[in-house]
Amino acid sequence: MPKHLAVTLRDPESIRYLFGANDGNLSVFEDLLGIRIYLQGNQIFIDAASQSVGKQLEELLAQLEEHIRLGNAPNPDLIRAVHLSLQTGRSESVNILKDTAVVVPNGLGKTFPRSHNQALYLRAIEKHDLVFGIGPAGTGKTYLAVALALKAVLGRSRRKLILTRPVVEAGENLGFLPGDLEQKISPYLRPLYDAMESLVSLETIRRMEENRTLEIAPLAYMRGRTLSDCFIILDEAQNTTKEQMKMFLTRIGEGSKTVVTGDITQIDLPKKQNSGLLNVIRVLENIQEIEFVFLGEEDVVRHPLVRKIVHAYQDHEQA
């Protein structure tokens, strides 16, 4: 029988949150540290031969216990993000993950970043009036922006939330869609509702629509308007044309905060080079008041397979 070493927790009761339901997080710790972990009640043991890694495990667990204290239950993405921050010696990265939680008034719970870049993205939105969040599917670009937007509007620091996106079909010709205008554009705007419904109740969303503090509309409806004292999100911006992007950015009025999100690897325009998002990176990159945040496959927080799919496509395109 191999000898075992005990690993100390600051709060022994936190073990059920650290390792998840049915010890679902256990394999994540083992894969990251290359060790075997044994759980007995509220005690943690590792092989004596892994003593050099024991301190790493204790430090990782201590940081995650802080997240638990703040109400952020560890999941595989958070565990990997904290471990990466500790491995790279970025102590500020460990702290920023804890310090950038978003609390939406009357929301369904706190929203935490799940990676260092997500935390930087949230900080950028708090600090700047215009932020571009660019990255592949599943990196939280839209979700985190919507969380901050709801916090601002429901907290009354902005009078209105405006969500918009270009109406472009993703490689399919859907043909004629029945119904009135609202029913026709609803499928295109559904992802924005999905984000809101995971952050606040349906009753809150309906109330915002009724009192006109929430507006969701196609990008074409933005022409000629001046959007003042609003929180504005342009989603799927990779499918704007250069002209549409210029039109949208010149709608921003006094006191407004704007977030533009998009994935430059999924452009559905007939000519990819006409993408307004690709163009605007070059046009506005030297304006200091504007922040560009680039997220990557390490920031994907959907199903673990999504990260592998994104990585596989990137490898294929580079080859």
C-alpha cells in the first residue's frame, strides 16, 4: 500500500463545493496536477511520492475556497483558470477573477468571469465607453456584456438597454418567414433573450419591455437615431458591413456605454473581407479611449467539446 499525505483545507466543510456533486471535479484536479487524489469524508489525501505537488494543490484549493466564500462554486473552467494563473505567477490574475463579479439587481445570482481574459473584458467594459469583445463561440462575449448591461439599467445608472444585431442568415436561405415583423426577426434575436433569461426572471424582462427600458431590434433600425444615456450591445458584429459598422458607431450619444461583440472566424457575409468588424480593428486600433479585448479557445466556457472543436478548426486553418 502506498503511503498517503494529508492535504489541509482552511475550511473542511468546503470540500463538497470544491469537488462538486459526485466528486465531478476530482478528475480535473488530477489531470491538472498529474496526481491521484483520495477523498475520505472531509479529508483529502495524495500519494506520498507526490509531496512536491502537495503545496500546489493546497494553494489551488485555498484560492478556490475564496471563490466559494464569495458565492462562486468551482466548476472545471474556474479550476483551470485559477490553476493557470498560479502556474504563470500572475497573482493579479487570481485576484481579478474574484474581484470582477457582476451582481444584477433582483437577478438570479452573481455572475463571475471564468478566465483571466473574461475578467479583463469585464474590467474594460466598466472602464471604457466603447469596448470590442472579439473571440470564438462560447467565450462569454455576449453573456458577460448583457450581465453588465442589466446591472447598469436595473441599477438605474443607464436609462435603457438596447440590444441589436445584423439580420444575416448563417449559410442557409430560410426563405419567407410568416408572421408580423416582430415574429420575423425573433429567431435572429433569440440568443440575446437566452442570455437575459439566465440572468433575470421572465417577469423582469417583460417589465423592462413594457416600460421601454429594454429594446431589441435589428441593426437596420439604428439609422438616423442618437442613443443617449443607454447601454448598447451590438452582437454578431462580424456580419456587419463596413458601412453598417460606421453607421452604428456614429449613433452613440452622450452618456452611453457600448459593447460590440463578434467572432471573426464565423463571418456569414458573401465576401468576408467586407466585414465591418475586421475593418474596424484596423481603423480604430490607435484610439486610446476604445478598448479591444481578444478572447481565445482557453476562454471557452460551454461544453468541454466546444473548446476542442475551436482548437481543431484553428489548427486546420493554420495548416
